[in-house]
Amino acid sequence: MRRALFVFISALLLAVAARGATISLGIDELEKDGFREFQGKKIGLVTNPSGADSRGRSAIDVLYRNQTAYGFHLLKLFGPEHGIDGLTPAGKNLRQTRDPRTHLPVYPLFQTASGDFRHPSAEEFAGLDAVVYDVQDLGNRSYTFISTLGNVMDECAQRGIECIVLDRPNPLGGVRIEGPRLDPSLKSFVGQYNIPLVYGLTPGELAKWINARYLARPCRLTVVRMKGWTRSMVWEDTHLPWVPTSPNVQTIGAARGYTATGMLGEIGIESGLGGPYPFQMISGRGWNIDELAVRFNALRIPGVRASPLVYSAGSGAPYEGIRLQMDPRNAGNLTAISYQAIEVLQRVVAGFDPFGRSHGLSYGEWRDQLQMFDKCTGTSRVREGLEAGVPVSHIVQSWNSGVSHWAVERLPFLLYGAVVQVSPVPEVGYEQ
């Protein structure tokens, strides 16, 4: 019942908002072209509710209902983290199921009961001519959907199977590039590629880079491009509604906030999950939130404003913190916000130690917490700098070289035009 209601509401929102849509998604272009790329092929589909066309129909429904008329066969479904229905909490195990509408087998491409992070198997891809990827990501390296994309492409390469990516917008736009590049020693499922944390590519563009620069052997890759999308567009410019990608990313505000505050949860600072503004809060208990808001606003981050807010999340005592309101077209360095928040909290909250061992954590749990923070950040240098008292502005400056190099490295893989001039800025790692 919960899943059915979720799908119905998502489809209704899409259908209403799509009337004003200014772009045609990859799946829309595929259908307009009569599914030419699929004809005569046996297909597997990697998707979740975010894989919907601009009319609000899920990719599963579009492919399943058109397969006979257009001469292809949809045989298998695959779900990334959070499952094919998008409802499984982060990090939770998934299991093989069947889709209730189509009765097709659904294979999990995330953590299983055995604790494995899923690289597709030869058995799962057996009998397929092509695997289609249609999933909305967040434009952030630590959000695991793009790691799944790379794993799918790798298995396709090993089996001689075509990988077809139905392209979608980057919700942060195609201009913004921020954050540290990945330290190879910290490679993990939350950081698989040596790219900046905010990388400024669509899924199709990133797939082209993965194919050329990451895979030991490239796959046969086809990207079905969008029409009408340009690099300067943020999500609001597309006039498409945001379809939830996971339980805590129900809105575009949460999608943007994931980059701004998502790191804080790895060290026990509440970012609003379970409340009205997930990934848009910096909160705890016993804080002077009026002073915290004043101190944070004194940073004068372009397009970001903090206001005090008390909220409830679950049955415990209310949380006290600041809500961050972020202008999508004029936001400061989103990646830096987590670290700026730590810096402010150290000044406002007596005895605040972001990386200290919290009450109730075993030594092993504490070390795992710090390691996950480093893995999500992509480097231990940020944490080590904060522990040593290095100003966040200096830490952000240290990203400029990697940002500038990436802006040039990605140029051969851009599908929607390029912005050619990059000027490193001391506290804002934008491509100009």
C-alpha cells in the first residue's frame, strides 16, 4: 500500500508539472525515436521511481507496455541503493524480488544479506543484449547511484553487452564544480572515481568519462541524449518536479542540501533527517541557535541564509538548530558548508569536538565513523585540517587545482556545450 501510494503521488506530480517542462529527457527521446536503440534486443533495466518520463510514467511501465509493438523484450529489472521502489533506508540490505506489476525479476545492485556491495554477476546479466540505465542522481560523488552505473558498465564490458544510458539533468547544473578529488587509497562505494565531489556532469556524460578513463576495458556505450537542457540550468529551470530518489531526498531542496550537509551525519551532527527539512538543517540539542544563526550568516555565503528552527524527528526530544535556505542559482560553495558549520559550532557550542568519541560509541564504532567521513569526503586531509585548526577558507582553496584540472579533463565528454574559462576563486570552487 505504501509503495502504491508513493508511485501514484509521484506520477500525479509529474503529470501536472510536465505541462510546463522545457526539456525532453533521454527516455522521452527514446520513445519519440520509436525505441530504435532497443529493436530486436533483450533488455535489462536499472531504475527506481526517479526513472520517469516527462509525462510521469515510470521507465518500467514505458518499456514494458511498448516492448511488443516496437520489437524488443524487457526481461529483468535491477535496483540501486534504496531499492527499485526507492523506499529502503540508506545502507540497508536488499534482496531479490519480483516486480508486482510486471512480475519481472528484480535484482539488487546494492548491499545484500551477505554484506556485499553489488557488482552485477554474469548470471544476472545472462541472456541480455543490452542493459539500460535510467536513474536520477544528485551530481555528488558520494551518492552511490553513479558507483552502480560504473559497476553495470564494467559487467557489460566483460560480457560484451551494450550499456544504454537514458540521460537526465544534473540537479546542481552543469557548471558547478566543487570539492576535493578522490584519494585513491579511500576508494569505496561512496567514492569510486577520482573526480571532484561535485563534478558537473549528467549521467550520460559521466558514463562517457567512466568508459574512457575508469574502466580497464570499455563497454559498448550508447547515451540517449536530452533535448533542451543546457549547462547553466539548475533543476528549477527544467520545470520538472523532483521525483524522490531515496527516502530522505523527497524534494529538490533536500537533493541540493545533500551536498551542503550530508557529511555532517557521518560524525553524528543532525542534518534534519526525519524532520520537515532533511539535509537542510544543522542541529543538535542544547545549542544557542540564535547565536549560531548570527555566526553562520556572518560568513556571508552567497545565496545561503540560516534561520533558527526547533523541530521534532521521531519520539525523542526536539532538535534545535538552523535551517539553511539556499538559492539554487546563486549559492556559495555547497561542499564547504558542512565544514564551515563545524568551524562555527566549535566557536558557539562549548566543548564541541566534531571528531571526538561520542558517548555510547565503542572505539571500533568511532574509528568506523571517522573512516566513513573521510570516504565520503574523498580525503582525510579535510578532517585532519579541521582537527589542526586550519581555516575552512584555506581548505577550500586547496581544492582549486583539482577543480581547474577537472574542468579541462571533462571537456571531451560534454554533450551539452562547454564553458571554457575557469578562474579559481579563494572560497568558491565554481567553473566560471
